Amino acid sequence: MDFEHLTSVMRQLALLAGDKIMEIYNSDDFDVRSKSDNSPVTAADEAADAIISAGLRAAFPDVALVTEEQSETHSHRATNFLIVDPLDGTKEFIKRRGDFTVNIAYVENGVPVRGIVYAPAKGRLFYTGADGTSVEETGDHDKGQVGPLSPIRVSVPDNQALVVVASKSHRDQATDDYISKYVTTDMTGAGSSLKFCLVATGEADLYPRLGRTMEWDTAAGHAVLAGAGGQVVRFDNHAPLTYGKPEYENPFFIALAPGVDLKGAQ
């Protein structure tokens, strides 16, 4: 894989998809439907998926592509593949809360090695560069010109004063019970894959997820966090979270800055 080309293509497609999403987000109204698993889908999900899928297939015709909106067609398994969630945080989008993201990642041998997370309503853009390290791009997010880049790095956590980030829409008692095992000084809520990015920038130390997620929900954020020095591990045994699993479904997991004293599942 030509990682310099990949980064350029992912950035361009994420920005294009973000424009389309914001066009629908800022409209007077939009339809919300339920998919077969009862999760919501909007015209923004589908339009962003069409933009990203067409662009990736044109740029990388020989690389397998997995996207949330076409998940029912994913019958084969590939060692290396592109994986997309065109609009992560659909519930946040519907509620017009802004915490939704465009996510594109490349998985190699079970590991998300490159990724991009774009939060168009918040104007935040995170991605792994060609060298695998993660940056946040600021400025106008011009499609033809890369703006100022700031390297991002996880925190050096203080286990007596941890900052934890958790889901806004999927917070439950099990999550609160697990977080209570830690000594925390701050708790913040965020939607979508932004939670990974808050750990990647050092704005949080720990993000536990005790709920169902799919690989397209996590791959891009996982890649950004890894490129900033962070880790994502399974909740049950703290082994690295891998990709290409049956049905592309994740177990519970924990995203963290190294140095966090992980607590057991029980």
C-alpha cells in the first residue's frame, strides 16, 4: 500500500463526505429510517457512503472494501482491507448534537494501521500520516491544500487523577460500575469515534466500551489512537483488539493511554 497516496485519498473523501453530511444536517428536515438491526439510518449516512465507496474503489480497486451501509454484502474475508463508517454517531446527528464523525481506515493483518476521523460539525480532523504517526489538522480544511498540522500524543496518565471519556448515547450502569474502579478527576461524554481522538490528544486517559460495536465503528479511531501512542485492548483479557473478526463484531474493549493501571473485568 502506498500510504502517502492513501492518506491523501482518505482526507479528500472524508472532507467531501463531511460537506454532504453538513448539507443535510443543516436542512430543515431529513428522514430517519430503521435498518434491519433497528439502528437508525438517514440520507446523510447513505450519501456519505456513496461518496467514500466510489472514491476508494476508484483509487484502490484491488483492495477489499467493507462499509457499514453495505455490510450485508460482506461475505468474504480479506487479510488487508479498507473499512468505512460514513457517519458514526447517527443518533447524535439526528439529535443535532454535533458529535458525529466520518471514519475511514485501512486494516493490515488484523491491525488498523491508518485512519482518519473527521467531525464536520465540530471542525476537528484527525488522521495518521504516511509515516503512521497521528496529527490534528486545523484551519479551513481546504480539499486542495492541507492546513496546519499538529502532532498529537496521548497523556502520561496519573492513576490517582484520571480523565475518563464515555459514550453519550450508550452509557449504562455496567459502564459506570467499571469506571468507579478508577480514581478519576473528570468525566466527559462524547459521541462516535471522537472518544478515541480525545484519548489520542491527551484530553482523556481512558475510554471503556461495554456495549456492542462493529469494526467500522472503531477502526479509524483505533488507528488514530495507535498513531498517537495509545492502545485498544479487549475488556475481558486485555489482549490487543484485532480486526477481520466474524461478522466484523467487536467484543467489549478499553481504549487507553499506556500507563493506565487497568482494572479487571470482574
